[in-house]
Amino acid sequence: MTPFTTLRSLALPLIRDNIDTDAIIPSREMKSVAKQGLADGLFAGWRYTAIGGREPDPSFVLNDPRYAGASILLGGVNFGCGSSREHAVWALAEYGFRAVIAPSFNPIFRGNCIRNGMLPIEADPTPLAAVEGPLTIDLEAQTVVAADGSATRFEIEPEAKLMLLKGLDPIDLTLERSDEITAFRARDRAAHPWHYLGAPSLQGA
């Protein structure tokens, strides 16, 4: 995954409470298990004038040219609720979003964000939306700075922060501790050799 360190971008305001994963990517738009090919279906039920169509609805914020290229999304309370579909994060990422700022997230959606290199920030998006200009997110400092210089601090778990800063998925995170794992296996094999009867050598493990 691409490491997340700092991000400076316009923020697209979609501050609605309880935006569920079926609104983010309707089930009819999920035609494969791949991470690609989902961007056109992002918010399809709101983004287009007809179900299944591709005529942009000019009243929907994703079609507002003022926010073209925005990679920060401002959402409402309980963002990403509903089903656990990881496609919701994939669709946001493929469209170009790298961070979502909302007062709260569904825990499963939040975890899916972190595992896919997207930063979920729990903060009030309303004052950020009121300031014109780009936002600057600094993950190391855990701050969001608006164009007027006002700063908002956010909290994030150390493990989630490490994964995002280094661009690690859960397997990569485990492999970060491969020396500890190998050392444990060696100690355990010495203490309980009967557990390892017929097992391959630890060399190269």
C-alpha cells in the first residue's frame, strides 16, 4: 500500500449522518471481487439521475466542479454503517479519496479503511467545511490544519498509525515481527520438542 504521511487537498463535504455502505457502493455496482472498476459506482444512487444510469445529477456534490480532484471526504455521524462490504472503501480509494473526516465511523468500515491505506479521522467536519481552501492532514502530528491556520487534533491507535505511515497491510504488519516469531518458535521447540515431531527445520523460517 502507499504510505500515508501528509495530505494537502480540498475536502468534499457530504455531511450526512448514517451514510451506509450500500449508499457508498450499491450492491448492483459490485460486479466482481476486484478492487478496480468501482469508482464509477461510487454513490451511484445519489450521483446519477436514474438508477443504473450514468447521467450526472448536477445537484449532488460529487458532480460539483468546485471539488474536482478532492481527496478528502467530509462525512456525518456513523459513517460507513450497514453491511461490512470492503468494496465501499475500495470504491472511495479508486475514486481518489485518501481520508474521510467524520464525527464517528462504523467500526468495521473504520478497520477496512486502515487495512486499505485510507485514513479515517474522527473529528467534527463542520468547522472544516466552513473554511475555504485546502486542508492539510499530518498523520505523524495527528492534526488537520485548515487554510486559515486553525488546527484540529485527532486520535488514532498506535498500530493503525504505524500501518498507515508505513503502508502496511495486516500481513505486512505481522512480518514486521518475523524475528520475534522465529525466536519464539525456537524457544518453544526447545521446550516442547514433541510438538514439532515431523515438522520442518526452523532454519530459514
